Amino acid sequence: MRIGIGKKITSLFGLKYELLLFDYRNRNPRAIKFQEAFLKDIKTDEFYYSFNHLKKLDFPNNLFIKKILLLVKAIFKEEDSEENLILLLEKHQEYNIKLTNGQWLELSMYFLSMGLFESAYKSRQISYKFFKSLKNRIVYQLNFNKLFLALLFDSCDINFFKAKLKNTSKTDFWKKLFYDFKDSKQSLVDSEFKNLIHNKRIAIIGPLEFNRDYSSEIEKYDVIIELNGLKSKRDNIVKKYHGFPDIIYYNNSQLEEQNKIDFDDVIDSVKFVVIKNEKYYHKLIKKCKTRVMPSTTMLNWNGSFSMMENVVADVLLFKPKEIKIYGVNLYTSFNYDKSYGNEPPDNLKTITLNFTVHDIFSQYSFMHNLYNLGLINGDDVFEEVLKLGLLEYSRKMKKTYPIFLLNH
């Protein structure tokens, strides 16, 4: 109830502030609508449809926004470079532009949806600024501390994050990740799962093809975790390792597909199946031990985690001795193997739109920080990506994915 009241108070200050709340974090539908509006405007310099879309989100109709639109148009016509858009963003204070933190994130995701990775990165950096203001404390009420912790972790300010965490109440998930913080209700529900994970060496198998043979190394781990593992695809997994998973995490889209066939392809011989919500819990529990993982919704500054980040956050709650991740490169390529339940995208252009659902920058920062803190490690490919840092990661992504507009 108190959180609901907090959201209502935020709404009194307008949509430009609400954009930072979780209800608005799937920016994908709005990114698509923005691209549709921008396409209508691309033959003119008036940007009527684009401004109309932004106006609904309380963006101002001013010179700075128009210059952004003109530069984006020029970039797509190959008449200008993204470097000049980045320079404009860096000079935003000269225009006395007063966008909220949520509006800067909105712009960041629009750039990301178009494959303008460095501009998305720059807007994100600006979104961190001035959040600590007294006005934001009033606007976001009980959500303020959660948002501030997510900002600090996302921006890799780990020392400040830890200091803030110690003095902040109602941050159970974060404290469980970093301290020996016990919630009796949670430990009672998951005591058996805790015994399986606590102080054990954990190998997590990701969706990508391996660059070399890790099978003998993986088999030495105490617990092996797979994502979306299916009976029908076991022939492909033996190319990665010769054992069998102890735990499988299924994402929502895979469960939707399995529900159509009464979950007959789910590997029900594992020690645990873990899912994100209770929708199919009562069906799965009849086939195998099943638990629902706690929500990670307030751990990231923007968007929501994809499956791998959810798995890592969940496993860390139970204090394993080691976590090593295989077959993950945080989307720097899409060489999925056929053992993974979800198929890779057919077109690398369209995938940039999906990056606005599971914000790749939030996911990168989360994994990057955990790696630097010694909480996770990975195979050669994964560690190479984690050592880049967010700026170099954005540049690597820029080389992988083309600039993109819907139907253009």
C-alpha cells in the first residue's frame, strides 16, 4: 500500500518523472512508435510527428531536441556522423535543457533501438546526473533509495554503492547479494535449494557455441545449471559437455511454448526447475521440484534483466563458493547453438529494438561489477567482454550491429 501511495505521489509531478518507474521501463513499444513517427518526418525538417510523440512524454519542443532529430536524420542519410550527435549531447547544458533522469533514459533507448550505441551510452551517462536532488527525494518517495542504489551500481560507483547499501532499509535483495543477510521467510521456502547451492562450485551453461572444449572442466563442478534445457535438444548439448544439468531455469517465453504440449519436453529429472513467476508453477510442480525465483525488478537502473542475469542474481542469494559462466558474450555476437530452447534472431537489424526491453547497458554493468567484485567468472570469451568497460562495450556493439530504422 505504501509503495502504491509513492507511485501516486510521483504521478502528481507528471509523466516525465514516472518514466523512471518500473511500469514504464519496457521502452520497446515507445521506441517503435517513435521510429514510426520519425519515418513520417524524414522527408521534412519540421518533425511534426516526432515532436508530437515526445510531447506526450512531456519533452520540450525546443532547439536542442530539433537539433537531435536533424542529426539523426543526417546520420541515416549518411550526411553526418554519430560523433557529432555525441558532441551535441555533451553540450546539453549550454542549451539550458531540463530533462528528467527518466527522459534521458528514454532518449538513450531510442538511440539504442536505432543502433546508435555510443549516443545511447552518452545519454545514459547524463541520466545519472542530479538524481540526488531534494526534489527527486520528494517525487519518488519510498522508491528513491531503490532507484539511487540501482543508479550507483549501474554507473559502477561500487564504493559509494556499498556505503549507501549499509545505511538503507528495505533493500533485501541487494543485502542478500553482498552480505550474510537472512530473511527467515525466504530461507524457509528455499531451504532445500539453498542446500544444493550454498558453498558449492556452480557452472552455468549459456546459449552460445563454445570456442573450445570445456567439457572436462565443467564436469568437475558440483552443480551444473542450464537455461531452457529441453529433452528434444539433448543431442546438441553433448557438444558442450557430457554431463546432465542439476538445475534448469526456464524463461517465460519458453514456458508459454511448453504449456502447449503439457510440458512434455521439460527435463523433469533434474533436482530443481526454477521459473520467474507463478503462472505455471502448479503444473510444473506435478512433474518436478519447482521454485519461483524472487523478482529482480529494482536491481537495474533501466529495463529488465534477461534470463542469464536473473539466474546469476538468484544463485548468488544462496552464497555459492564459485560461479563460472560458459557460452555468454552479452550479445556481441549471436552464434547460438541448437541446444538452447530459444532460437537466435533471423535479422541482426531488428535485434536492436529488442535491446530496449532487456536494456543491454544495465545487464552489462551488472555482470561487469559482479566480475570485478570476484563474485562471478567465465570462459575466455565472456571474460574478454567483461574487461571492456561500458564505453568500449558500446563501441564493440556498434561494430556488430547496423544502424536501423523500421522498414527503411
